[in-house]
Amino acid sequence: ELAHKGTLFLDEIGEMPLSTQTKLLRVLEEREFMRVGAETPISVDVRVIAATNQPLLQAVELGDFRRDLYYRLNVLHIELPPLRERPEDIPLLIDAFIHQTSKEHDLPPVRIDPDALGILLEHAWPGNVRELRNLVESMVVLATGQVIRPDDIPPEVRSGGRSLLPRP
């Protein structure tokens, strides 16, 4: 209802239970829904953008995702590779996140030392852009100077993603 005449972003749609998928499909097809306890439907005109890291077509084949909802959502498919497959984006994202975090926390922007950037470029980023954003925010907020140096990067990132826990 709040997205009427706008855009609704559904993140991790592949995790949506089948019962909710059925309800979503009905809203998309009929362009209306019923509030809980209401007696009249509410009409909505909404653009839906859905994202997932799940292979939805495989989920359809396994019966975990509704085929009709898959085709209803898959009008325009955009494949965005994980961050580890597009390292050229990392410096641009770091710069954007530094400026965003600095502004939000009323802090002066910091710079990334070239050696620190090299470490960040080598990291596998299993948490993708969210992991990078959270790391940059943490480093900006905790920065003691104007430059983020390799020692300012958490050990688990500096270690190349290797676990810091001893093996049993």
C-alpha cells in the first residue's frame, strides 16, 4: 500500500515461503490486496524489483519457488556478479561509502592507503557489497587519522579470509 505509484524492492525473494509467494502472485496479477480484517480490497499500482542470491530456476524445478511467480517477476533479468568477480568496482564503492559514512556521522572524509586498498582488492568478499559497506563504515568511524592503513583493516580481512580460529 505504501509503495502505491512507486517501487517495491523485495530482497532475497528466493527465501520467501510458498504461502507468501502465492499471496504475492495474487497481488501482482490482480493489482489489489486485502488488509487483514478488511472487507474491501485496496488497489495498488506498483513496480516490483526482486533480488536473490538463490538460483531461482533451480528452486522452481525443485518445487521451492512457484513457476508462475518466477515468470511473472522475470520480465527483465539483470545478472550482477558477486563483488569478488568485479574488483574494478571496489575502489569506486569504497569512495562512495567513505563519503556517505562521513556525511552521516559528520566526520571528515578519510583516504585509503594504496597498500590497504590492495588488501581490500584481494579479499573474497563473501558478504558482497554489504560486507564492504559495513567494513568501510567501521573503518571511517574508528579512524584515528585521515588515512586508512593496512593495520586499520580487521585481521580476518588482512588474512585473506582465512579463519583466525585454531583448527581442532
